[in-house]
Amino acid sequence: MAGSSTGSIGFIGSMNICDCGKRATMYTSWSLKNSGRRFFTCSEKSELRCEYFQWFDQEVDGRNGDVITHLNNRRIFLEEKIKLLEERIVILEGKVAKKKGKNRAMEKTVMFMKLMTCVFVALFAMLLMVCKTKGSSGWL
């Protein structure tokens, strides 16, 4: 994307036509030298692609180029940060799911312990009633 076209500009209406007769596709350069500058190139994706290249925008002056480069670098930084945060969210969601599973198991254990406590209290109460009805000659 260095600068000059290897083909001629052909216009049909407002369309930019490349050397192979196809409609050229517009892209945006994000190189340091031409950051934010748009250009046309052949839309073919295969070996049929011609060498057509034409800048759409004029060269960006120093200050504007610096601002565009800075903003693009900031965009890249923020996209990387978003990717890292999304990865962290996936990890944390996995940990939460694991903790929820452990929590359910512990809730079942607590429920079982409460049930067993009720059973033991009921058995103890029955034992006391049996002992009381037999009199105080027993072992209590």
C-alpha cells in the first residue's frame, strides 16, 4: 500500500473499476504512514486478482495523521483489553458454576443433617417417654 496505482482509474457512474473489469473494493489503511487513508483495490480473492491499486483519499498531513494513528492505537489497545476481559469473564463464569455445584451439594448435606437431627431428637423423646412409663426403676 505504498502509494501509486499499478492500473488506471476507470469510472462507470460512481463506481471504481479495476484493471480486470470488476468493481474495485474500498479498504482503509491502518499502516503508520497512511493510517485512516482509504484506497481501492481489486475485489477478486483468488489468482484472478489484478494488481489494481488507487488511493481514494489525499495523503494525510502530519497532525491529522498523528491523531488518526493515536486513535487507531487506542482502538487496538481497547480491543485487546476487551478480549482479555471476555476471557476473564469466561474463567470466572466457570468458577461460579463450579461453586454453585458445590453449594448445591452442601445444601443437600445440610438438609440431610437437619433431617437426622430431627430423627435423633424424636428417638430421644420416644426413649424418654418409654423410660418414664416404665417407672423410675430403670437406668435413667
